Amino acid sequence: MNGVLTGVLLTLLWGTVLVRFPTLWRDAQQRAIWATLCTLAVAKTTATPAVNALLRDVVSQPQVIPHLIGVATAFFLLRFISLVTAYYSARPRAARYQVLLAVGVWLILLTLIVITPGGIKTKGIELMGTPTAASAAAYWVTLNGYLGAVLAIASVLFWRVSRSAPAGLLRNGLRAITVGTLIMATYAALKTTLIVLHACGVTIGVESIEPAANGLRAAGTILAVVGAAVPATGKIRSVLRAYRALWALRPLWRAMRRTFPEIILFSRRRALVELAAVDDVNLRLYRRVIEIRDGMLALRDYLPADALDNARTFLSTPATTSRPLSSSNGASSAADVALVEACGIALALERHRAGIPAPTSGRWSDTSRSAGRGFQPPNKRTSTDKRSSTDAGTPAHERVPADRRTSTHERAPTDKRAPAHERAPTHDRIPADERTSTHLRIPADRRASTHERTLTDKEAPTHERTPTHERTPTHERTPTHERTPTDKRAPADERALTDEVAWLSAVSAAFRRREPRRFARHATRRDASSPPDQHADQ
């Protein structure tokens, strides 16, 4: 059973070390936690019988090598705790003292190893079956005292952090680390106590206790390693999604890069460095979307005004494609609209290579999305003739910008608005200089929503509200990150990027099909055979 646990533990340790290797380029905290996991993996590997037997040809007492490496593991864990709690900022010399403490523990252990007759015994049967020398007992007290103290400090810290961490993977991971380090600290304290009692002459049988104790220690280590890896799973999924999106956009991006090399913003970074932080991968994805859009913008000069309509007609004919569009004039699916867009891109690229600009530039499909509604093909959106007639006769430069208009569902119906003669006279309104300054108003994203406000907040007079000295102090209120969010949707810019990536990925997938190239050749032959006057009229 212990062999299985050891195999699982080593697999988790080295897997986590490899996954977190790119984080070395991020900050000191990530380097400290990576060094902790790496030294722990080396210590557990050297403790296996096979590796320990190989080291016997190099050193006289290979059984103590995992202990010395374990001291380094505890040092890096203590350094990580100090960085997380900003302990070094409050006490700048603490880092130096920690190094001196670790070096001192090493020197003491090496000295005790040399002076102990017969060497240090590590197996429970050997320790309890023979009298324990005072130097051997001091060795175990020093080793387990240092390791147990660091593990106890880590348990307390991770528990405190987990209480204020947001619910989910992060909180569960921190609590798993807390339980795992607490188990290992308990194991170190129990083992030290038994060794000291045996050195004092108390006979203790450990034949049946040792396997269970070793299994408990391995389980605690596995729990701590899994807890350390859990928070990183969200980042790994984000990285994988970003790389999958980059791969999906690659066909369309390569076509734009070959046609317009100047649109490439920056040279591509190494994939290993990009894996070090999710932001780097998302930045590359964001750059790729911008580069594709810049290429499409440059291609508009080569896109005829009727190109997309002609592509839709071409794709609706069974004789020209194996899979005609679902409807030529009705609602089309997202894949059909993406295929029409891909046909327009192929035609614009062909005309660009031939150096034939369009007489009248066309426009690409409108890919704006309504928040929370997902993708909406252009022919499903509200047409111009169905929009409010208010803007119909207003010049474009006099209209209110779209981002400053009141949402449709928030406007009062026209028939319920007060007539002009019933509204408050202009001279009774609050003068502009007496209104609340804009910079003093509560931002919209921090105001309480209408359904969350109480009657006191809206209608109670000032003298009936709770006095300031009776309100809950700020430090006793529920932390912001523990409150239930009223809107769990992603930020608008993140949703916009996700929608744009989904749309361009669909266009890129359609661009790889045969229909766009067929349409480009068909449209080119048709334009070549058209009379010059007819071509000019288009």
C-alpha cells in the first residue's frame, strides 16, 4: 500500500513541478513555491529504496540525504509564507535570519551524523529495536523540531487565508494544504516523542504502527500537493482555451499575415514563456484578433459592395456546393453566415493579389452581440427600417452616441410621459451649479441595485435613519470578496473578446473549406466577362 502511495506522490510532485516551471519568470512568491515543490520531489525520490541504494556507492549514509533536502524544503516553504504575509517588508532582516537558521540546522545535523556511533537509523524497527544514543535522539529532535515548526506555521497561515478566500477551487485548495501540512506536522511531533521516550528507556513496539504512520504521512503530503495544484487548474484551463483559440484562428491569420505583413504587431514569443502567465497567452490571442481585423479592414477596398449577397446566392445553389445554405432569404445559422463571410474574404484576397480594387467598397458582417444573448447573425438583428423613427430624420452628427443612450427597457413609454405643460418649469429646477458634482457621485457599478435597496435607503428622512455611531463598523462588515455577487457575468470587454474569437474562429474554419475558393474564382471570371460599363455601374 505504501508503495502505491509513494508512486502516486512522486507522480503528483514531479507533474506539479513541471507544470509550474514557467512560473519561475513571474515573481518571488512563485519561485519560492516552485522551489518548495521541487526540493520536496527530490527528497521523496532519494528516499525510495532503489535510488537510495544507488547513492550508497557515493556516500556512506545515503539514508540521511532526504532529511538534509527536507530542511531546504522547509526553508523555501518558510520563505513563501514570509512573502505572502509581507513579513519581509515589516522585518527586512528576517530573510537573513531564516537563511542562518537553515544553515545552522544543517550544520547541527551534519555534526550529529558524524558523532553518532553506527550512523543514523531511519527505520522504526531499527530505532526502537536497539538503544538510541543521545546524539541520535538530538538529531531527530533537531530535524523534526525544525520541520514541524515550519509545517505548523504553514497550517495556521493557510487556514487563515482560506477563511477569507473566495469560495471555490482556491478555498478548497488552501484547506487541503492546511490539512496536509497539519498531518505532516503531527507525524513529526509524534515520531519525535516516541524517539525521546525510547531514548529515556521506555520500550515501545512500532512494528504495527510504522506502516500506518508512513501511510498517513504520505497521504498528508499528497493532500498538500493536490491543494497546491488545485488553484492552478483554472489557469491551465484558461491557457488551453487560449491555445485552442489561437489554433482555430491560425488559417485566417496566416492568410492575413501573408497578404499584409505590416499588420503583425509583435514577434511571437516562446510558448514556454507565454505559459508562465495567463495574461501573456491572452495577450497573444488579443493581438491575433486585432491583426485579423486589421487585415479585413485593409481588404475592404477590394470587397465589392454586393460580394456578400452574391456569395449567399452562390452558396444557396445546389449545383455549386455540396451543402447549400439552410435558407437563401430567411434566418441563417451562424455557420452559414461565417461561410458567407469567408467567401467574401477569399474574393477580396483574390482581387488584392490581382491588384483590382472594388469600384464601391463593401462592408463585412456586423458581429456585435447583445449582452447575454450569444451570437446573432446579421439577418436576425433589427433592421434599419424597424428602428425608432426618432433617429430617422436626425442628422448623424446630431444624434446621441449609442453608448450614451438610455437602454430601451429603461425608457418610459411615450404615452406615459408627462406632457410638456405638466413638467416642472425650468426656473423651478435645481440649478446646474447646485447639483452634485460628477466626481462626487457614487459610480454606477457601486450603487445598490433597485431590488436590493431598502425602504430606508430610498424614502426614509434623514432624521429617521440609523445614526452613524450605531452602524456596523467597517472592519466588522462582510469582506467584499465574500459577498454574493449580484451579476456573475464576465466583464463586458471579456465577453466581447470571447464573442469576437468565437466569430472569427467560425470564419476561419469556413475559410478552410472549398466553397470560398470556388466562389472567388467564379466571381473573378464573372467580373472579367462583364462589360466595362456594367462593371463601372456596380
